[in-house]
Amino acid sequence: MARYVARIRNFIPGVRHSDSNIPPQGVTLDMGEVDYGKEKDKRKMSFYNPLDPLPKYDFYAKDTWSGRIKSTRPSLDVLRKPPDPDDLPPPPEEDGRPKVKLVRFGWVLGVLIRCMLNIWGVIMYLRLPWITSQAGIILTYVIICMSVTITTITATSVSAISTNGKVFSGGTYFMISRSLGPELGAPIGLLFAFANALACSLNTVGFAETVRDVLKDNNAQMVDDVNDVRIIGTITVILLLCITFAGMAWEAKAQILFFIALLLSLANYFAGTVIPPSTEKQAMGFFGYRAEIFVENLLPSFRGKDGSFFRMFSIFFPSATGILSGVNICGDLKDPSGGIPKGTLLAIFWTTLSYLLISITCAASVVRDASGSLNDSLALNSSIHCSGLGCKLGWNFDQCEQNHTCSFGLANHFQILAVVSGSGHLITIGIFAATLSSALGFLVSAPKIFQCLCKDNIYPYIGFFGKGYGKNNEPLRGYMLMFTIALAFILIGDLNTIAPLISNFFLCSYGLINFSTFHASITQSPGWRPQYQYFSPWTSLFAAVLSFLLMFLFTWWAALVTFAIVLCLLGYVTYKKPHVNWGTSYQAGFYNMALSFSMSLTGVEDHVKNFRPQCLVLTGPPNVRPALVDFVGTFTKNISLMICGNIIMEDEKSSFPQHSTDMLVDWLNQRKVRSFYTSFTADNLKEGTHNLMQASGLGKLKPNTLVLGYKVNWQECKPESLQDYVNTISDAFDSSYGITVLRMMDGLDITADLHSAGRSSSAIDNPAFDADDIPPCEKDETDRNSDISDDGSNEQVRTVFQTKQGRKSIDIYWISDDGGLTLLVPYLLTRRNRWKKSKLRVFILGGRETMEEDRKDMKMLLKRFRLEIEDIVVITDVDKTPLAKNLQRYEETIAPFRLSEEQAGGDVQELKRLSPWKVSSKDLEVMKPKVERTVRLNEIIKKNSIHAALVLISLPVPDITCPSSLYMAWLDALSYGIHCPVLLIRGNQENVMTFYCQ
């Protein structure tokens, strides 16, 4: 037998021979952390079945991203009927692909430095002092704070989305499209790639302006001001394109050099502000820190065609748009989920601090207007009278102020930082570094975004640009396209014309990112479980509205053009209906509307992110099993489907009053249970349940989980009733349903209690559901904020699930990997007021030698699921012999169902066919090892979960040859004597949880 089991295990996908040390071939990714589960021992199985594996990372991982051969858990058919060894599939062959070392960046180099470089762009050096002179210190701080408010809220939204599963290449487009769907994601992806190309041209023009000014200072002008910018910008963007063609590694090295140059430049500027100014610098308007200059520059002094608050805002805003630089290359990061929030928010903090300091230091030391002429010194012309601020400082700038011919000062000289700094050359180097690094960053980001859009095949004729080259899948064709777009706008040659256009496109993108977070939050999808918790859907909505509003306040005609383009692209995608399924919050929102618009869901495919346990609950008349109704209603209310099913026997149909359905629906409404009620007439429980499972639901509102109460009287009831109960469970597995069986010490059925209280008129008895022996009588404190209320009705009965659970634990004994339903149900419970303080504890099987490794593995898996688990306990002594009295009790429960010696002497198979609930000695021998470990597990549960509010245990899958009485004895041994409610739960072996974004 052991050899047979070992042979079967060798054929299970993902399981290697114990003596094999050959690693699987595939593309290896340097992800910055251990590629979890890749080299782990994969031979650990549940004691329920030698083919029933324990929970494992590889069952949830996608081979398409990591290059690893995908492991699959055995199907229900395999678990219930072991396959013939000759029919087993061959083990997966090595694909022979060579291992490739990919370039991956950490959060400092990949996010923090990259974002800071892209934020510290041309605007900071060439326009921030000028904006301060126009708007004054107060309004400039308002502009900076408003910009930072939008970008910070957007950064928190991005952090939430990027930590809600793995984010791969495609950055902002990937997140919006996977959250809101292709209808809105695809247009914004196109616009955002275009905006990045424009941002590249903006910074290139800024660099070109600086080079032009340096040439003019040295009398080396080529043609004229505008054409010089065009020539220099063209040469520059060609050189940047060559760097991007060299690969991400070279681009990263260039960015480090730019960052060092920027830090030296900023240090040089701040040092220059405290150095006493020379006479030449005073002539240019720099006088060091002076209170009168600070006061003069507090209020605005708008001038020229650009002289307005929102014009200044629109020109400054591109300096805050580099926050998505790390997100845009998320496919090249080691740990996107951890690095993006940390790096992006730190970059915003440091760059904002630098903006505030540069604005106030230059406004406190430089006057708005200065001539730059040494002849205007009052020391040389003491007889001249003047009235301006310069007079108090020893200079007469009145003439150039009145004639508007001043060439220096904050309002006139774009290179004022070079005047203030200790060395003007370092400022020039800083401008070069800021502009080139930003231009290079945007030139890299735009093709990455566009490549992801091309690969999704949303729009026709663009797939050509999505082809990747090299080990890092570089979009070389995309680089050429974005280079062409950037070059076209460089030829405009005017910084102030390009900046508002970029602001318009970035604001549109930021607005939709924030709306994505808001929408994903309010739909309450179980798949929305971001690790980053410091965000609010309402602040995201505020930032989204503010972004769209500012688009029109900045440049109304550009905003109208943008919205027109988005609407056209949106109409195209909606008309074409691309065949993609990304598990978006758009789908989750449709689910919440399905009760009123159920037909809207018919064309939406299922996705694991939006899986909800939609429950068909075999309550009989719901009012006789209120605990079962309350329990399911707790985790399904407002987010999932619940149907209370009542199987009415054909010969008992006449005993049910015609108005019984209305009475029971009223009872559910009074109890505030959000559930449908349906009854079905059948000859037995199995037939009725089968028909309900097939017929219940509409479209996507269809049950996928069967919930029933534990049959307490299984030893005393008719054997046919016992057989019917177990067959119902087996039939549910055949229908690929998840199964949950609720057991309570006092039973579930309160029919006797209702009759004794004189409420027989409202308590409709159903013979298909046998009454339990002891009705519950819970008197716990009720939760005033309960989702389920008695609403003052005397007909209602309180249950334990209507009380506050306090800080009790929910203990999960995850013995077999079922796809995650065992974890999802308790997680949904903790989202309710009565259970939100309860702590989740997970118990798994393991060995003493590998206990720490098993705990670490499970901790990593649960972390990827974004579940807050208080503790993980590894059970190492399940193979220990159980107590004799517990084994004796098990033998006593099964004794009435054993075949007698006289019967055994005859045809055993014929006897079992006539009485399938009977147990032979052979059946007991086969089940003995499982039962002993089950009894031992029960002892462990009773010891460890004595203070638990709820215990969940993986439900064993019944073998098709297992007698019904033996299976019930198995369940009884597993759940006997546990003081709190016990939920025996099993998914259908398909994933219901994922740690991926898509």
C-alpha cells in the first residue's frame, strides 16, 4: 500500500522525488525576496487522504509570471476516487528554458530616487522663483500645498492599489484598467503614455533653454532664441534615446549620477543664500536675507499674459507629476507592493520640503525687479532720489521698474538660483541633471505603459509597438514612437505652452486613479484587501473631483479636448467589448446592483478576486433554525447571496399552509436577514437539494456554497434518513459546491422550544429536517449595532451569533487546501461589528523538525493574502495515540451500524448494497488510521480552542465507497465536545483567494 501511495504522490504535479536534488528549470526572477515555495518540500499531505495536500503557496501562484511550473491541487474526483496508476498523467517535463537573471531595482533606487529626480525637474530651477514673484509667498505656498494635497492623496490611492496584489509592468495604466476595467483604463493608458512623452519634451526644452542661455552668455548663439532651443532639444532627446536603448541597467546608473549632481546643486544653493552678496549680485537683485524683502514678496504681483493664479498653478503643477515614476516601472521592481508606498510618499515629503524652502529663501533675499547695472548703485549716485524697495537697500531700480525693462530679479530672470548660489556652475549642472533625469525617466516610463496597453489588444493597429526585446523585454519600438512624439513638441520650443498641456493630462490620470480607489472601496469586494491601510475612499473621491475641476480651471479648452478624446476611446472599447477579465471593482459594483439589475451581470465573467460565498442554506423553515440563519447572514449580508432552502416532502405537502412562504419571508425581514427563501417539493432531502442547487439563482446570482446543519440525531434516526443526509453532501461535491456544516453543542433546531412557548402557528415543522435533541437557549448580551435585529418582535429568538464576540479568537484548523474558502469565511466574519475584535488563529499540520519552516511558509502565504492573522500554530503531535476513552467512544458510536457475524458470513457486497449505511470490518480497518488521527485532532482542538468564539475545521471529502454511518462517525469524532460553534468547511478545490492584482 505504501509503495502504491508513494507512486501516486510522485505523479502529483509540483511534487518531486525525495532523492532528487535537481532544481526545476525555468526563468528565475530576482524579486528581491525568496521566490516563496520554489524549493520547499511539497510532499506534505493531510491525513484525510494520501492525495489530499496541505495548503501550499504553489497552488495559488501563477506560472505565467514567474516561469515556474505550476502546481495544481487534485480535483474532487481524484480525492473521492483514487485513479488507476496506469491512468495517471506523466510528471511534468522540464522545459529546458535557460535561467535568466533579470534586472530588478529596490525601493530606494527604483522608487525613491526615481520619483525625486522626476519631481525635481525643470520647473523647480527655471520657474519656481518666477512663480513666487508673481503669486507672492502666500499664494505660492497655497499652490504648492494644493499640488501636494492632490499628489499625496493620489500616492495613497496608488499605494492601496499597488498593495492589493502583485502589480506587473504597465504602471498606472495597469492599475486603472485592472481596477475600473478596460473601458476607462484603456483611454487613460493611451493619454497617460502621451502625457509622459510630453513631460519628456518639457524637461528637454528646459535643458535646451539653459544651454542656450549659457551659449548667449558666452556670445555663442547659433541662430536665435527659439531655434537654438529646438536644435539643442533635438540633439538631447536623441542622446536620451540612445541611453534607453542601452537598457534599464545603464539608465539606472545615469540616474544615480544625476541624483548626486542634484544634491550638490541644492546644497550649493542653500549655502549661497547665507553668503554675503557681492556688488554684482546686488545689482541683479540678491541682497541676502532681509525682512523688508520678505514682506514685499508676501503678496502677489501678477504681470503679463501669464499673470493669474490658475495660470501659475498650471505651470507649477508638472513639477509634482513625477510621483508615478516608480509605479510606471513596477515590472522592474523587486518588491512593488512594499516599495511603491514607501518610496513614493518619502519622495513627496523631501521634494515638497525643498520646494517650500527654495520658494521662501529666494523670496526673502531677492527683490522682484533689478537692472543688473552697477551704475544704479546709490553709493555712486548719492544725489539721485528714488522711492522703490531698492532705495532702502542702496540701489535705484526705479527707472527699469517704470519702463518695464528690468532684466534681473525674481520676476525677470529665470536663472536667479544661479545668482543666489555659491557657484553658478553647480546650479547649471543641477539644472542639467534635473532636466535630463526627468526627461530620461519619462522617456522610459511612456513606452512601458504603452507596451502593456499594446499587449492587452484593446485597440487595433498598435500591437506592433508592444514587442519586447532582450532579457528585460524592452519596448524598443515604443521608445521610437515616444521619441517621435516628444520631438514634435520639442519643436514648439516654449516651456510655458507645454506645461499647461501636461498638467491637463496628468490631472485626468490622477483623477481616475483616485476614483479607482474610491470605487474599489465602496463596492466592498472581498478581493479588495490592500496591505496599505492609510487611505480613505472619501479623500480619494475628493482628490478625483478636485483634479477634474482643476483641469477646467487651468486650461478649459484642453480639458474639453481631453474629455472628448476619452469619450471617443471609451465608446470604442464599450462597443468592441474586448475579451478580458481582470476582476475589476466595476464588476464588483455590478454585483451590488444585481438585486435590481441582475441582467447586467450576464456578460461578466467570474474572477477569483470577486469570489463571494453565495450560500444555499438548508434551513427548512428558517425560523426553526435561527442560529444557522444568523450565522450565514452575518458574513453574506450586503456583499453576497443567501438563499434559505426548505425541502418539503411530497406526502407532507398538504400539512403546510398556503401562506407559509409569506410568513417565513416576513420572519426573515423582521430579523433583518438579507436572504431569499425558496421551498421545493421532493421525495427526499438529496433529490430536493440537488434540484435546488441546479435551479436556484439567476445569472451570476447563483449559489456556490451549500450550508447545512450537523445531523445531531444521526444515530437514532432512520437509516434511510442518515443515508439521505450523507448523499446530499456527496451530491454537493459532485456539483462542485463548497460545503459548510455547522454544529453547535445545543443543536440548531428549536422546534420543541417554539411549541412549548405556544408559537406553533408560526413555527412550521418540516419532516425533512429532524429536530435536534436539545434546543438552544442563549441569553448573551446582544450587540446594539448588530446587523441582525429582532426589531422588537416577540416571535424572534436570540442566538449566539447576535451577540458581541469581544476579543475571543476564531480558530481555523486548515488541514487540507480547499482553495481558500476556509480562510475567506472567517475573514468576512471579522468585517462585521460583532466579530471585528475577534482575532484569527490558523492551525496547520507539520513535523517537529520542520515546525519553524512550516510556520514561516504559512506566514508568507497569509501575508500574500493580506490577512491579519494573530497567530499561526503548527500541530506536530497529531500522530500521537489518542486517549483510550475517546477511541472507545468512537467505537461505541459506530457499533450499531456494524455488520453482524451472521451477516458477514454471507455476501457482504450484497448486504452493503441493500443496506449501504452498514459498516464491514474491512471498512473499519481502512479507516482506522484516519479515525485515530481525527480523534487525536479533536483532543488537540478541545485543548487549544477552549476560549474560541468559533472553530473552523477542514471538512473531509467522503469517498464514494465510504458507508454513510462511517462518514458521520468520522465527522462526529472530529467535532465532538467542542464548547463553541464548529464549522466543518470545504471548498470545491478551486481558488477563491488570490494575491495577484490581475
